[in-house]
Amino acid sequence: MTRKEKTRIFNIILTVFICVSAVLFIMPTVLTIANSFMTSSEISANYGSMLSNMENEKKVFISENVNLKFIPDKATITQYKEVLFKNPEYLFKFWNSVILTVPITVFQLAVAVLTSYGFSRYNNKVKNLIFFIYIILMLMPYQVTLVPNYLVADKLGFLEEVNDTGIWKMISEAKFMKDTTIISLKQRLAIILPGIFSPFSVFLLTKVMRRIPISYVEAAKLDGANEWQIMTQIYIPLCKSSLISIGMLVFIDYWNMVEQPLILMKESELHPLSVFLSQINAGDIGLAFAVGVVYMIPTILMFLYGEDYLVEGITYAGGIKG
């Protein structure tokens, strides 16, 4: 067998493996969309044995077959009517997710740009030590830093259900906002503030900015550019793809957060939609499919719009095209 034939066989095997993997990865999404249009009786008929097993505290072997159907026998939009029109709770939770995720993404990128520019432009021992600490913090799972975040939020009064201390007392007495609004703002800030200063974006963007040739900066300085102009007119445009890809990763990460709202938010009305999906039970399984589809829409649209930026930002990593 010639080398050309071996390469051809390898390419065929690799293509088949990629196709099978793609089908396996996309199958849960397709099943979720298909099941969201099924009636409750059809869902029970297809997944009855699995759902009955979910209701039991003990793990029991499923003796009956589970029927995975991609096309409903009788399509219905009853569950979508419940989610979008009849019960506003789900839309409220959807907007809770937006209120938490969008500020974290925007301000984390803003902090990352300023911090990464400093790390990439200036080289000294103190800066290297701080960057090393950033790496250590990034390697830690969120569950490790959750307790310190909880303690800090408690000290700042974010977790209190009354507004009689510190700045919250001043705001309450000034009647700028209602007490219930202040409490909801505090609980949201307990999640938003740690998210804004997450080291993830800083680490990735610093690696990107360090690949920008110093000759660009020297040429800009000869033209009389100051540091702000160098950052806004050279560094940020060259990092556009990486900024978009990092923003997408940050958005998806915090869009799916569960532990933070459960620990730091005492008001269940403020919980994002991800918490509802994590607590779903067999009695709501039909509705959960419809909620899951609505929940996936922002991330799917974001991926369809920014797919090229995501791929370029990850593979290109901010280097300069030759």
C-alpha cells in the first residue's frame, strides 16, 4: 500500500469519525427541539420508564426501552404558549439571566482590555507576580472561590434583607429606590461584581496582546501617539476577533451559571432561567423542553453570528497575519 493510499484511508476514517461525533453532539439539541412540540401524553409514552425512575430516590435499572423520537406524532405549541404567554415566570427568569450575564460580559471585557494592555506593555517583577496570581486564580474552580466571595458579599451588605447599614441606608433614606429594588440590586451585585473581575478574560487577552509586534507601538510613538491612542487605535482593533470570541465564551459561561445564584441569591424570584432548568422534575418535563429551547436561542444566535470570530480568535490567537 502506497503512502498516498494510506493518507486517503486515514482521511476517510477521520471524516467518518468527525461526522459521527458531530451527530452525537447535535443529537441532544435536536431531541430537545423535537420534544418541545410533543404532547404530554406522547412524552410520557416515549420516556415514561425514565421519568418514573427520576421520581424515585433510589436508582433503579430501567427495564423498558426509551423511545427517542425526532418527529412528533402530533405537533403542538401548547408548551410554548405556557412559557411565552400564560405564565410570565419563565420570561422573568429569562430576563434575570440577561440582567446578570450582559453586564458581566461587557464590564469584564472592559476590565480585561485595560489590565491586559498594562500586562503586555510593561515588564517588571511586580507585574509578573500579579499576572502569576491571576493564573493561579484562573486555575481554581469556582467552587473554591465561592466561600470567599460569599464572605465578602456578606461584609459589603449584599446578602442582607434590610437596608439599615452603610451606603444602602443612605440610598434607602434618600428614597432613590424602593427597599425591594435595593435588595434585588444588592443580590445581583453579589454575582455581577465577582464576575466583572474574573481573571479568565485577562489571562487570554494578555496572551493575545503580547503577540502584537512592538514595531507597531514604536511607529505610533514616532507619530506622536499617547498610550490611550496606542491602546484604542492599535491594540483593540488587532484584538477584535479575540475580544469577540472571549466575550462569547464569557457570556455562555455565565449564561449557564447555577451555583452562584443558588448561594448568593435568597430571593428565588431573582434566579436566572438556568437555575429553573437545573431543578426540573418529572412533572414539568414537557414544559422543560420548551423552556430549554427558549433558553438556547441567545447562545445559538450568538454562535451563528460570531462563528467566524470565534474560530479566528481561538486559532489565530491575536497574531498578526503575514
